[in-house]
Amino acid sequence: MASVFIKAANAKIRSNPWTDYFCSTHFWGPASNFTIPLAAIADTQKSPDLISGKMTCALIVYAFTFMRFSLAVIPPNRLLFGCHTINATAQSVQGYRFMDWHYWGGKEKKLLAEKEAAAKGQPVLVVKKVQNENHLEKK
């Protein structure tokens, strides 16, 4: 009896193109994947010393690989393509922030700005890890 009901419900869903798409993996795959770029976008507000360079590189490769995959499937999944385009962009921004912080002098620029602010009597926000490194250098 239950199988008759399930078959009838499935036939009803598949008869309407909108509900057919909404109930498919072509919709729910990208919808669930959107949590990755949303997390990357939210992470742009956090300190760059928290960024993992290896993970960011892996996520950039993942995003570009699945951008290609989303257009290779039949029919092409443009929602998945958009999801991974946003992800590739957000991860690239994170990759730039990582490189700037660790290799292009971002950490030193922040320390210099904080020292200048302290000299002027303004409130200073110091990253604990960097503060500990400076403390060890003074000894």
C-alpha cells in the first residue's frame, strides 16, 4: 500500500518541471555545497593568522575541479557552477590574505601600526602569537 502512495507522489512531483528540479540532486547538491563558500566569506572577517595555507590551496583546487565538472554533466548544472565560482573566488581571497600575512609583510605591517598607535596613546589590539614572538626576541 505504501509503495502505491510513493509511486503516485513521485509521478506527481516528476510531472511538474519546477518540483522535479527542486527534488533533484541538481538542486540539493549545490544548495548543500553553498555552506563552503559562505564559511570562506565569513572567515574573511577573521585574523589572517588563522588561515591554513594547505587547506586553502586544496579548496581552490576543489572549487576549480568541480566548476569544470558542473559543466561537464548532462544537463550542465549552472547552480553548482555558480556555487563553485563563488567558492573559488572566496578561497582565492583567503589565499591572498594568507600569503600577505605570512610572506608579504602583513604581520610586520600590523605590528608597526600597533606600535605607532601605542606611541600615540591609542588603544592597541595585539595578536597574542605575534606578541609572544616579540617577547622572546627581547630576551
